[in-house]
Amino acid sequence: MELQTLNVRTRSASGKGAAHQTRCGESVPTVLYGGGQDSVSLAVNKKELLKVLHGRGGEHAVLQLAVVDKPELSGPAMIKEVQHHPLKGQVLHADFQRIRLDERITTLVQVVLVGQSPGVVAGGVLDQQLRELEVECLALEVPEKIEVDVSQLNLGDSIHVSAVQTARGVAIITDPDRTVAAVHVPRSLTSGEETAAKEGEGEGEAKAEGKAEAKTESKK
């Protein structure tokens, strides 16, 4: 996998005031840290950052940061955290962590459900409980997504992390006992079965009472 490049520039000032001033323009304040080096305050064009966040890897993308005004600071990095406005949803800040391409990293990868579940066809509800899985692998081997096949899930069935398959060299480190997806039986089906069962019990009781009365009459 080839790393996508994101152009950034250094910021001379830091702090809330400087970050706010950066956001007032066409840029988003960011910070680059890790790798045994000092942290660096950066600024990235809003449109370019949004393009990355909506592309491969999303908010956990692995990138080649190109610091245009200080090329010596350029290198591979991964998005570690993105802060959004609580109401407007716009990006307020992003953190980048330096990485090495020859070392394994841990990151989150999107889970995509594929296939037609027989349980859903029968009226069940498909519940995706995990949207991302944490994996460990080399930066260039991070999968774009992890597909989970639900074509064998019937009513009441579930699939756990332990059953998920990934490419060679990619290890899933999310708890293997956690449920990725399940097919729930809707209340309408459950209540219908309960009603049918009660009606069956009522019919059985009525038949039993009828037999008892018939025996009583025959004895008379």
C-alpha cells in the first residue's frame, strides 16, 4: 500500500489563541509528536485534511506528512486523534504520531458487513455491535477495511471477533470474545410465538377438561 501524502506547514505560535487564529483561516491546527523527537505545531489546509479523513483509513489513516517549509521534519505518521466541534461537527484539531515503516503499529480498521443473512430474511434484525477492530501490523499492510460475512447468521446467531479472518501479517488484538454482529429476533415474532404457545396450552387444557367431564358423565 502506498502512503497518501498530506502537505502541512509549521506554526510558530502555540496555545489556544494561536490555534483559534489558525482555524479562522483556511487551516486546521495540528501537532506531530512521538518517535523520540520533540513535538511540532503544524497547520494543514482544511480541504486537504477533510479529503484524507473521508478517504482510505479515515480518522486512523497512515500518511506521509510533507512539511513544506521544513522538509527535514517530513516522514510517515498516523492520525492518532481528531477533535470535532460538539455541535457543528467541524474539525477543530488533529494529532499525528510519527511511525516507522519497518515497525508494527496498532490502529483501528473499519468493519464492513457483507452477505445476506438468512435470519434477516426470516424477519430478524441485524445488529452490528463493532464498527472498528484494533489491529497490529506494519504501516504499509494496514487493511482499508475488514469484511465480515454474515451469510451464515440465522435468527438468534452471532459472530465474534475470534471468527474474523484477516490478511497474513495482520493480527486482530480486539478481545476475541466480543460480538461483531448478531441477528436478533424481533418482539413481533417473539410475541407471536408466545401467543401461539398460550393458545396451544389453552386448547390442551380445554381438551383435558372435556375428557374429564366425559368420564364423569359415563360413570353416572
